[in-house]
Amino acid sequence: MTSLLDKLTDTEILGFTIIGEARGEPIEGQVAVGSVIRNRVLSSSINIPVSYKSICLKPKQFSCWNLNDKNRNYLLDLINKYKREASYFSDPYLRQCMFVAEGISEWDIVSNIGPFVNYMTNDLWTSPKRPSYARGIKDFKVIGNHTFFTAKKAK
């Protein structure tokens, strides 16, 4: 898998991450997911170059790339098809998500979530099992089936 993903550009990885995380969402939700990723790239405090690819593929950050996530196989199949056909125009969801990814990476699309760097499904957000890093958050935004926020820092 690594060699397959290595051949993709930052914008392509961003687009595939958006489709893996938000293909069933309205375009506003896809823009919000892309904006979270861009915000993470911009807010990274590590001393090495950060890219969309490194942020998207960092382990346990975006569930669609996790080994046990059903979306991972969907994405890998879609990437194989995309690379074989050298086009994403046959899949309307991928076409839209790549459009959003290009707009995010080229700064042609403005963030609709402000500085937020996290999101989760609304079901998890409203669940008693909401992770501790997301409890007590007062500043958040709901778009489609996701809630966007910035996690509390660990003490």
C-alpha cells in the first residue's frame, strides 16, 4: 500500500481523505473536513516539513486510513482504479472531493469552520462515550453528520 500512496500527490491524498471521511456529506461538510486538514497543516508545531499527505496518513488521525476501517479498502480500490484510468472523472463523489481538495490546497476555498482542527460524527459527539478530549467543549460547529471543534489540550 505504501508505494501506491507514495505515488499520489498531496492534493490527491487530500481528495481521497475527503472522500473517505465525507463522501456522503453535503459539499459544505466536505469543505469542512478539508479545512480541518488544512488547519492541521498550518498549525503543526513540529520542526519538520508538514504536508497534506503527512497529516492525512498519520496513524490514527483519519479513520478512513486505519487498517480496520471499511473505508480503507474502498479507498485503495478507488485509488487503483484512479491510477489505472488516469482519471477521476467517472466517479462523481471523487470528482467533487478532488475539486474540494484542489480548492483547499490552492486557497481557492475559504474555511467554513474557522480554526477547528478536529471533528467526529454527531453520534459520537452526543454519546456518553464521547472521548475525554472532546468533553466540555463550548465552541463547536455542526455540518451534516459531523461536529467540528478544537480538542482540549492534555494537562
